[in-house]
Amino acid sequence: MLGPVAQMKKMKPGPAKQSVQKRAVAILKQKKMYESQKERTMAQQFNVEQIMFAQDGLKETASTVAAMKGANKELKKQFKSININQVDDLQDDMADLLEQAEEVQAALGRSYNTDDIDEADLEAELAAMEDDPSLFFSSEVDTGGAADYLDLPATSTLPVEAAGESSLVEGAPVAAQQPA
């Protein structure tokens, strides 16, 4: 466009200048037409992209709704197979079984050697020891101040295999030597 404008400045008024002017005006009209056409095309492209974006959003929404419907149907089927009364009964049964297991464990942990000991005798002995702590220690053996019930039987210093072999009677089968 600078070409015709620069050319018109150098020219003297007359038919040649008018011809260059007409050509410059035609070029300006064509430029304006191309610009407006470009703007319309860009607006159309923007509209098409907006429509495509909306369609994609709707497709995703439809897919999400379909997935939610399927999950809803599956949940309903699963809940039909579950009866709350059965769940409550199962929980009650489990509680009963755990209670029975605790009773079994308590029975297994019961000591058989202390059934003949009277609680009143134990409390009286404890009260006596509180009054005179020297009763707590054994007077027969000097243990250096340790309680006599803490004295454990002496153990062998032989390794386990050697101790087992030394107690075997030669020639006798091992099964016959086992205590019954």
C-alpha cells in the first residue's frame, strides 16, 4: 500500500494521479473486505469450537450418568441380597463365639494346684508379712536376703544332647526309657 501513496506524493495532479488514487481506493476496499471476511471466519470458527466443546461436555455427562445408573442398579442388586436381620444375627453369633473362645481360654489358663489354697489364709499371711517383713525370708538357708521361693532347682551344666545321652541306659530302646 505504501507504493501507491508514495507514488501519488511524487505525482502532479491530473488523470495519472487520479488513476493511481482509484487503484489505491480499490486496494483499501479489498483490504477492508478481506479483514471483515477474516473476522467472520474467525467468529464462525469460534462458534464451531464452542459447539464442539459443548458436545464433548454433554457426551462426558451422558457417560457419567450412564455409569451412575449402572452403579445404582448394581448397588440395588447387592442390597437385595443382603438382609439386615441376617447381618445382625451374624454379628450376634460372632459375639457368642468370641465369648465362648474367651471362656475356653480362661478354662485353659486355670491353675490346678491352687484350688486347695484358702484366700483367707493367703490374706492373713500377707498381713503378717506386712507387719514383720522378716517372715518373707527363709530362716533355714542364708540366701543373702532373697526370698526362698525364688530359689530355683539347680540345673545341669551339660549341653542338652549330652544330658540326654548320659541318662540313657545302654542297650535299652529309647522308647522304653521315656517316662510314662
